[in-house]
Amino acid sequence: MPSVDSIIKMSLYFNCSTDYLIGTRVDWKAEQIDRVIGRLSAENKEKLLEHAKLLLLKQEHDEENE
């Protein structure tokens, strides 16, 4: 069993939460996405939202045509 210090060092190295490493949290990608989005300017957040909406429309269109 790794020590607490080892778990913290691994979480820093792999850029994930300690919860993820010990298996109590699996939604680490959402955490990473929140971190990245939080660093964007307001203008770029708007652009990202518009792009996400377009991706969703394309996905729905593709699903209808399968």
C-alpha cells in the first residue's frame, strides 16, 4: 500500500486527483475540463460553447442517419 506522500506525488505527476488514484473517484476528466475552461477568457468560453453546440448538432444528425 503506497504512503499518503506517494499518492500525492503520483497525483501531481499524472495530473489527476488522489481520489482517482485510490479508486473513489472516476470522473477525473470532468475535473480536468473544468480546470482548462476556468483558465479561458470570457470571449474564448463563448467560442467554446458555440463549438460544443455545433458538435452536439452534428452528433444528433449523425445518430439520426445511422
